[in-house]
Amino acid sequence: MKIFAMVLVMMSLAFGHTDVLEHGGFMSGLAHPISGLDHILAMIGVGMVAFYAQKVVPTFVAFVLAMMFAAVAGYSGVALVGVEEGILISIAVVFALIGFASKLSINFIVSIIAFFGMFHGFAHGAEFTTGNFVAYMSGFVLSTITLHLVGFGLASVYSKKLAFLRA
């Protein structure tokens, strides 16, 4: 666990919105979500919320669909104010949801997750400049789902370890 945390920190000391990886298709889309600690934390957090809410499919689908629609809007040139702020706030809100996910309605969770998924998707779409946008979207969706699954796995392992310690 300590090694995983260190890898996350070392992988990116800056935000993922540097335009360095935004030229191309599938591979740049695949790399974008793991190029910044802001994306990594938010998407792992979504997986953890899904675990504790015990509603994986609606939570993952809400984030990914909102992210995809907003990516298309960003790519199309639609303006959105406060994207970076929305991404940063999403980390705090998503991690706060983890503690209450089992007590909140899934409709509320899905709404919040989708809302913040829009900021992440918009950033992906607005920063894309050249190449095949559909391939790019495929890459960042696959990377996003993978990070969600990592968060789900981390929450599962943590819960089992906590249950073992309590026994």
C-alpha cells in the first residue's frame, strides 16, 4: 500500500492539464487520466464510493457518461467556467462521500458523481487538439474505468482488513 501511494505521488507532481499528452489518439487518451494526481485521486475515489454505496454499475456509468458528454462539449468549443476548480473540489467531495456512501441514496450519489464527472470530461475534451477524437475518448474511458476498479479494489481490501482487525 505504501509503494502504491508513493507511485501515485511520484507519477505526477503536477496537474494533468499540461497539453503534453493531448496530441494523438488512443494512447494519449489512455495516458491523460493517469498523468495528473487530480484525476487519479478523483477516479479512484469514485471506485471507493461505488464499493461503499454497494452500487457499482450506476456509479461508474454516471461518471463515465457525464464525462463523455462533457468531453464532446469541450471538444466542440463550448465554454465552461471553473473547470480546474471543479476538478479539485470533486476530489474533496468524492472522498467525503466515501464515509457516507452507505447511508445516502443512490440517486444523490449518482447525481453528485455525474456532476463532477462533467468537469473531468470537459477538461479531457477541451484539451484535445489533434488526432482521432473517438480513439482518444476510448482511451480515456478505458483508463477511467480502470482507475475506478482500482478504487473499488482498494476499498474492498481495506474493508476486509478492517473486518479482520475487528474480529
